[in-house]
Amino acid sequence: MLKKVASWAGMMGPALFILSFTINGFLHPGYNPVSMYISELSIGPQGWIQIVSFMVLGVSLMLFSFGLKAALPTGKASRSAPILFMIIGVCYLLSGPFVTDPMAMFDNQQTLHGILHGIFGAIVFTLSAAVCFVLWRRFLVDEKWKPMKTYTLVSGIAMVVLIVLMKIGQLQTGLLNDWAGVIQRLCLILSYVWMFTISHRLNARSYLLKDMR
């Protein structure tokens, strides 16, 4: 039962978050999803929508971490992966009420709540890539998860590349800075689709039946 609930949380949380920031980005006055970060949707009268979205995603990933722990009781990544997902979930949860400053990502935050948002954001991006490599080591040796090994490794590498591009864009003006919102979205969507896939596999009837034997 725990794995069932956790797997649905791992699928629905990221899916609803993508839907939320996509629709909200088009409806938010003066917002440009190409150049502006998702966190900036938290600013202004409609900001509560994005704040709630952060918090719902955070709780979803925290629930997912418990299910992952139950699915991987022993062996490689059995402790580290659930802990990383728990930390990611907590950081998303706290990113909601601690609203970012305008046109800032990790650096250049001016207020206390902006600084805290930047710290939580940096942790989320770093650990979202790191957990791919942590689970990749498990998937190399776990027969149930071997089909996910290549996808997991490629996802982790792609996230690292996109995070580096975001950082470069923050340090200079130009194309990467102008497309900062797109680069950030690509990185996050890549992470969420991977999380969704892991959750879906955890939820698959065949996997659950094997695990109950």
C-alpha cells in the first residue's frame, strides 16, 4: 500500500507541477517564460498559485521517498536515494513560502526570503542530478531495474550540462541569459519525467506482484 501511494505521489506531483507552471506562465501578467525563471511566478498577486505548487510537489516527493525506501530495502542506494529525495522534497516545500527575488536564481538574491529560496533551489538542482547517478549504480546490478540504467545515466549527464549552462547564463549577458527560462525548464522537465518514469515502474503491476512474493 505504501509503495502504491508513494508511486502515485511521484507521478502526480511532477506532472501537476509542470501543468501548473506552464498554464500560470501564460496567464501571469508581464511574465516571459522564455527568459524568466519558474520561481518568479511566485511574485505578485497570483504568486500564491506557484507557492502552493512548490509545496504540493515537495510533499509528493517526500511521500515518494518513503515508497522508494520500501522498494529498495537493502543494497546500493537503499539508504542514500530515499534520503536525497526526502531532502529534495523538503527544499521544494520550503521554496514555496520563501519567495525568490525578481530576476534571480541561485545568486544575486537581495532579501532574506530570496536568499533562502536561492539556497533551496541550488540544493534541488544539485541533488536532482546527483540522485540519478546514485540510482544508476543500483540499476547496474538490480535485475528489476536494469532497463532504467541507460536512461538514468543519460538523464543525470543532461541535467549536469543544463545546470552548467544556467550558471554560465547567470554570469553573462547573451543568448544563454536570454533563454534562461527555457534552459531551466528543460532541466526540470527532464528531472520530472525521469522521476515520473521511476514512479511508474514502481507502480507497475508486474513489479508489485514480484515484490510481494
